[in-house]
Amino acid sequence: MDNTNRGERWDMVIRPRKGWFDIDIKGLVHYRDLILLMFKRNFNLLYKQTILGPAWIVIQPLLTTVVFTVVFGNLAGLPTDGVPKFLFYMAGNVMWHFFSQCLLTTSNTFVNNSQLFGKVYFPRLVMPFSTVLTEMVNFAVQFVLFLVFLIITAAKPDSGIHANWQLILLTPLLLLQLGVLALGFGIIISALTTKYRDLAMLVTFGVHLWMYATPVTYSTSMIADSYPQLLGLYMLNPITPIIELFRAAYLGVPRYSYGYNLLSVVVTAAVFLIGVVLFSHTERTFMDTV
Amino acid sequence: MSNRVLEVDGASKEYRLGMIGGGTLHGDLTSWFARVRGKDDPNVKIGKEHLAHNQRFWALKDVSFNVDKGDAVALLGRNGAGKSTMLKLISRITAPTEGEIRIRGRVASLLEIGTGFHRELSGRDNIYLNGAIMGMRRSEITARMKDIVEFSEIEPFIDTPVKRYSSGMYVKLAFAVAAHLDPDVMICDEVLAVGDLAFQQKCLGKMSEIARSGRAVLYVSHNMRTVSQLCNRGLYLDTGKLTYDGTVERAMELYGGSSARSVSRNLDEVPRYRDRGDTMRMLAIDFENTQALEYDQEGCMQFRLKCVSHIPEPRLRIRLILQNSIATPIAMTQTEPFEVAAEEEFTKRVKFPLDGIAPGEYIIKLSLIAGTPRGRSTYYDTIVDVSRFIITDDPAVNSGFIWNESIWGEFRLKPLIME
């Protein structure tokens, strides 16, 4: 075996191990069309053979919002910072729905695609990225619905809504951050579930519990009033400042320090980086364990 | 040496059997905690010591070879020799345990027909999706769409969901995409087994064209006819080691004779399914009066099977299941029952008349079974892949016709009788 041409230029060298930070970004860029095609496929397939079709995108959050309004708003009588209950819950719900859907779907990446991954190589990150794109479209539909309700309500006098136009401009950034955060958590979990299937169980109800640690069904001001000393701890949940800022922008609820948002961005970046590193490390050999 | 497109340098792949982690976080944590405290691992099953040495095995050990432009390389070997593992390493599906693989250019691997096809999508959408999965840009696919559709011969159905396709159409479409990927190295694993003969020929033609046009093909198949037609180089893998690298003719000889040259084969070491072989075990087989395990039509195979039994059994039989070259069972036959005592080592000489088996390549599966008269049978030991053998074509026996197994099947019935 001559190894004389070791110094020659090769397009790809496959080695047993690679560094933790050896992430195939070039490959991901090359496969960007696949991300889009997978996104298109997800979207086309999502509601095949359902009667109501894409209407489900709207029905799910709408019904949840109605239930929240009735249970938490009317029965429990939780205050909603002086804005109409329905819009208050809808704002939280639309954001949370996006986050939880991204998280749940991306966390199953390896297990759901093991058939495909076992037969052909492409950068595995393509799959979670396309999932998040799909969910963004779902979000967009729900968001438009939210805007419709918002405009109808705000047109009435004394609606209690004070939209903050400057903050509204931040919406794309908030959405991006939420998507990146969900992607980060999702791929961490997906990397771990290749070895530990129990995590898949944990995620499903963990997301449910997480929702109650997030101001979806109540307002942060309740925490601030009842347990002011715990507010800092509460704000460590990186989703909380995102939802709060979103509500502040569109509904005009009281806003908390931007410092919390900065912290949330830092946490998001950290989670995402850990996720990508863990995911890239797992994708090389997961076929042997899955 | 800029002709080189692929270098495999000392590639090895180790698999761990059984212990692929506890599978649950709790299991791994308790094992780890026990280790920390210096106690026995609570998750290790007691009484399985004899499996312990089996828990790691090398699917590939120190394999090195090069592929240059224009090479059409056949990768031959018995089932479990490591061919598929090798292809998986080159396709980057899993990483090698040791060694290095260097690639220049684009690799298209067709380890399975229609990878990533989605049943609900139309043929055209699937071409895009499948092409993109294999690394083509969208614009490249659009540019080649016409050629792909033409090659696949399914133009009228291109906008129909593939779930309505026949399996033949499916294969045609999938191969068409891969063939137009314009790869520098094309890897094919047994994918042409489906599809009609004419299309098979067309695919082989396309692959030869790829090789001739200065690219490389790496081909795995048990179908020697396609191998000899396509390949100009042969590699022979035996239990994870590359034992031959040279002409395709010699590699095919090794492959055809690899079971034959070891006219006696040690069956004791062959891995079994679950508890098969615990109470009774086949130890070795000797094929007699043959050099290459090639038999004439209507001939007779003869072998001696050495076994050991730990329990008494009054009605033991040796059962033989005939399988075709891709391990699909075709027929079964067995011996008369005989008696064995406990802790007895016995050797039986068996004759297997080959009447009616069509020319081609077959695999023998052997079992030690006992059956009650009411039809219940107990399997003591089973080996799926005891040996391959070949029945040579003899047109005289077939009334002057050359047997065509892809159309006529693997069994030759008695002649029709005209009144």
C-alpha cells in the first residue's frame, strides 16, 4: 500500500474521530436546496388525507386560546395586565405553540429518520433546519390570525391595547431567537435520544410542564407582584423574556428590563452551540447505536 | 497519480454486540454508579460468560485499496464478509473505527433503491428530493430532468404519486436519478436485483458508460453475470479482510470457490440466532467429491456433517433449506429421523440429489430439528449460510435451452406430457 500521495489534495478525508468542533458548515451550505425541498415536502405532506387540511394550523391554537381564556381567564380569573383576555392568551399561545412544535419535532430527528440516514449521507442538520422552517410557516399563518383579532379589537375605543411600534419591528428577531432556541434544545435531545430512548418520553410531558414555567397562561406581573425576589430566577427561563417582549410590543403590557432579553439571547446562543456540537458528534456513529 | 479517486487506507470497523449501552438512562447510570463503587455491574446478565468474547467483533479489519478513474471494481465476498460495511464507510453513513478513507470528487451511493422517496409525492417531486439528498443542486436537477425522465421510461406517470407505481417503475425512477448524478465514484449495492432484465441491462450499460468516461464504479452483487459484464477489477473480502485485489475473473473464482476450497467448513464458530446451538450443535461440514462446489444439473451433492448433542433425542432430523443467491428460500428437504444419545458426537453422511434445481447459484441452510408425528418441530440448531454452491448450465438437460432464471425461476419441473 503506497501512501506516497498523502500530501495530495483530497475533497474529503474520512477519519475515525474528529474534533468536537469540527462542524460541516460547508456541507450544510452545499445542501441548502435540500433544506428547502425538505421544507416543501413537510409542508405538502402535513395535511395530506385530512379533511380540514391546512385549517388545522388555525384550529389548534384557536381552540387552545379559547380554552385558556375560559379556564384561566374566566374561571380562575387571572389578571391579564389590563388587555383583553383572548388576545393576551393568543399572543402567548402562538409563540409557545411555535416553540413546542419545533422542539418536539426536531428532538426526534435521528429516531424518525434512521431509515433514511442509514442509506445515504447528507449533513444531518438539514432535517431539523427544514423542520423549523416548516414551523415558521405555520407560525406565520397563526400570526396573521392574531393580527386580525388584534386589529378588530384595537379598533374599538378603550380596548386597553397600546401597541409599541418600535418593539414590533423586533418581531422577526424574536421569532428567529425562538426558532434557534427550540432548534438548539431539539438537537441536543435528538443527539441524546439515540442512546437513551427514555428522553423522548421525558420531552413530551416536559414541554407541557415547561409551559407552566412560562408566562403563557398567566402574566409575568403576577410573579413580579407575588414573589418579587424570585423574578430574576423566573426570568432565567429563556422563553419568558421573548414572550413578554412580544406581548409588550403588540398589546402594550408592562415591559421588563432588556437585560433579561440579553441574558435570554446569550442562553439561546449557548444552547444552540452546544446542540450543534453534540449533534455533529453524534451523527457520525449513531447508525451503530440506533 | 491524479487519476486516483478513492483511497481506503487501513480501514477497520468494530461493532459491539449486545452491549450497545443499556438503552435506558437508568441502566447506564446504575452500571456507572456500580463501577464507581467498585461493585459488580447489576445490568450484566449472569451465566452468559461464553458470549463475553463475542461482544466485540471486527466487521472490517485493516482493509486498504485504491480506485482510479475508469475502474469498475467488483467487491465480492460471502454474506457477512464486510462488503456492506465497506460501502457504508465510503458513503459516510458510519465512521470507521480505525484507518482513513480519502475521496476526490463526488460519491453517489445507491445502497438502496429509492432512498428518501416519499410515497405521497409525485415522481417529479421525488426526483428533486432524491437528487438533493444525493447532493445535487436544484438547478442541476432541473437541467437534467429531461434525461432522467427519459432514462426512467415512465414519462406518462411522472406527475403521479409514486405510491401508485409498480415496484419496477420505482426502481427505474430511482436508478435514473442516481445515474444522472454525474458522480466521480458510483457505489451500487445489489440494487439491480429488482426490475426487468431489459432495464437491468440498461443500468449496467449506464454504469459501464460511467466507468468508461473516466469515472469509477464500485459494485457489489451476488449476481456473477452482471459482475463479469460490468467490472474490470475485483476485490475479494473474507471475514472482514481483503484477501485479493486484482482481476475480476480471479476474484469471482475465489468467491465461487471460497466455500469450496474450504471443502470442510468449521460450523462451530458461525454465529447463531439466540439459543440455537446450545443443546445441540453442528460442528463441521465436509463436502465430498467436489473441488469448487459446482454441480451438474441432475447431479448429487454429498456431505458429512459432524455434530454434538448434549441431550438425548430419539427423532432427530437434518433439515436442508435451499435458498437462492439472495437468500430467499426455495425448497426444503430433510433426512429420516435418527436417534442420538446425550453427550454424543456423531457424524452423518448425507446425499442431496439435485434433481430439478435450475442452473444458478444457491445457498444451503441447515437445521437440526426434531418433529413429533403431529407436526410440531423443535429447532436445536440452525445455520443460515452454510455454503454456496453452483449448478452449472447444461442445455442438453433443458432440451437445448439456456436456463433464464430471471424469467423461469429456480426450479425445473418435469416435462409436460402431451396426450
